Amino acid sequence: MIVACSLSEDSHELKPQGEADSIRLRVRFGTELPKQEITDEIQISRLTHFINALPDKWSVPWYGPPVGTIYFDFYHSGRFIGNFYVGPDFFGRDAGNNFCSQPATSQQLDVLSAIVGFDIRSHLKKAEQGAAANP
């Protein structure tokens, strides 16, 4: 399935996230995540399926793309093949030079937390507190 990321009047293809053999995790602001990498095939497959099953609501807000807090960088045989990121109330993916996002529900954040094995929301809060303390 190919979904579109609308940018103003233009529509851009947002391809499904391909299968990876590792996912590197990083956070933008001063908090450390419980894990820096996911290499478990089942966990990678579940996260990939979660991303690809999100509704086709990807767009770039009129005010510009939101900046994520927690990033998941997908690699296959050491080559970068895509990303996914999470903010306090949104998910994001990059499609070339387009930075697409969509709203994230509380239920979706719970599902994502179960997949990755740690509480996403608590780390989003810690990161935002760190950013506010270090403007």
C-alpha cells in the first residue's frame, strides 16, 4: 500500500515502511531511553506493522512539520531505510523532503508502548521537561 502525504496542494507518496533488521532509537532532548536499538525480529515486525497500519492521514501542517521527540530509525543490512517519530500528540514520518505527521491517540501510544517495551508517554514528558529546562 502506498499512502499520500499532502503538502498544501501537492500530494507525495509515503511508501510503507520496509522490513528492517535493526531499529535505532534516539531522543531529541536530555532523557535516556531504556533501549537504544531493537534487533528482535518479532518486535521489528510488530512495529513495522503498527506503522503501516496507521490511518492514511499523513500531512504537513500549514505551520510546518512538527518536530518529533522519540525517533525510530530503520536499517536493513546497515543501510537507512526510513524513520518514524513520536511527539506528545502526533506520529511522524519523513518522505524525501516532506515531513508528514498525523494525530496520535492515547490508545495508539499505549499500543506503541507495548510493542517497544517501555512507556512512550513518560519518556515524552521527561524529554519535554528537559527541553523546557534548557531553552
